[in-house]
Amino acid sequence: MRIFEIKLKSKQKLSIGEPTVRECDGIINPNNAEELMSAAKSYLSRNNEGINISDGIQMSDIIALQILLTSWLRDIKGEEIYQAPPVQSTAQEADAVPYKCTTTHIKAVADYAVMSFTEVYKLPITEFWKLFHDAVIWNYSRTEEGRDRLREAKAMSSTEPDREALGNSSIVRSRRNGK
């Protein structure tokens, strides 16, 4: 588990394990200042030193925490194990529901792992991403259309050319023949 070291404005140095799903949502994408403060206090209170920070936290501490977590999340999210396939939905599906649902990722993991929303929110963020990755693949692999979308997503995210397929293409054959 990753340990973060954070130095507060009060010069206190805290070491804390990785954030939960709820803490990440509240710190990185808060709905309002109250949610941001609550999530930051929740996360910082889990420090390994046992320091009570409830009143000593300042907005500059929260901004520093946001920067640290955002940077770490961006780096770790780049690892393949945490990336869900970039499966595109069809325009027809996108137009089917005129409202945006903000917890579909939580629902996908809850259903896949047979957990409640509360249990999912308590997961370390990296465990959540692993489960979300698997949930997306599992859900799409259950139908032929979904398997097609997974194959398309794999092709779109591939950085290496499929040399075998290229070797059989008419363009490559014509270039080999000097045309």
C-alpha cells in the first residue's frame, strides 16, 4: 500500500495510507466546499502518527493534498491493471436516458463484487480500479456485441502494429511487389 507524506501548514508531518473511493471523490471531485473539507478531514485523520487534525487543517493544506493525490492518481491510473477498456457506447444508447448518472462506476463494482455501495466507497482506490477494470470486461464479455466492442477497444488502445495482419494487406503486398 502506498504511504503519502503530507506536511501541514502547522509544520506537522503526516504519513497516511492510500485514500478510499469516497475520500478520493470528496477530495478530487467535491460537490461543494463542505464535502471537500469533510473528505480531507476524514483522510487526514487516518494518519499513522495519531495526530488529531480536526481544527488545525487549513485550505492550503487541502490544496496541497489535492495536488498530491491528483498527481498520484494520474500516474497510477496509467498502469494497465487499473484501466478499464475504453469501450465506446453507441449514440443510440447515449440518447436513451436524458439524465447523467454519476455513480455507474460504483454500481458496476458493487454488482460485480457483490458489495454494497457503502462497502465499495470504503475500498482503497487502487482496489476499486482493479475491480472496475474487471467489471467492465466481465459485463461486456457476456454478449457478442460486447465482445466486439472489447475487440475494438483493444485495437484502438494498441500501440504496436499487428504485423501479421499488415503482412496480408493489399497495400503491403503491392509495396513488396514494387508497385
